[in-house]
Amino acid sequence: MIDLRDRRDFARLVPKAEIHLHLEGSVEVETLLRLARARGEPSGPDARSRFAAYYVHLDFLHFLAERAPDMLRDPQTRGPRLITSDLSHRLQEQNVRYAEVFCSPIIFRRSIACPRRST
């Protein structure tokens, strides 16, 4: 039986809306660790500490630059698909019925060197 006097139970049960949620801002450390493992990279305590540092930022531009490790852009890891799926599951667990999820496409841009035109 759920005791609605327990604030956590109440918060979990009440239907919610998530307004203006940035997809790239929703990535959790556990998701980053899964992406690292998919790339064959270490995912131990050192990686956890490194990824936790992504959550410290000075402003929005710094946030975008620091929160976009290469593995989010790596087609091999299916980064966008995984972070979207993880976010969807978390929203369902929190009884979010409506979510406006935004994405800054530049964060998923792959670094491609463009040849210079000769004039």
C-alpha cells in the first residue's frame, strides 16, 4: 500500500509535465558509462569521476562544449538513441505525462575537416 503522506510517494505518483528539457542536459553519468563501455573504453571509478565533472559548468556555452564528449557523437555507440531512450524511461518512472524535449543539434555534430577552396 502506498502511503500518500510520504512525500516521495506523492511526488512519484502525481502526473507531471517537463517543460523545456534539453536532451543533452539530461544525460546521466550511468548513460555516459554505458557509452564508454560500448566504445571499449574504461568505465571504472576514474571514468565516473571524469564524467561527473561534466556537470560543473560556467554558462550555457561551456555546458554545451563540456557535456558533448565524442562518444555522444559516435555513430558506433548510438549515443543519441541511448540518451533519448534513457530519458524516456526516467520520465515514465517519474510519471511525466508531457515533456517538451529540446535538442541543440550542434552538440551531435561530428568533427569533419572541410577542405579549403583555392582561389
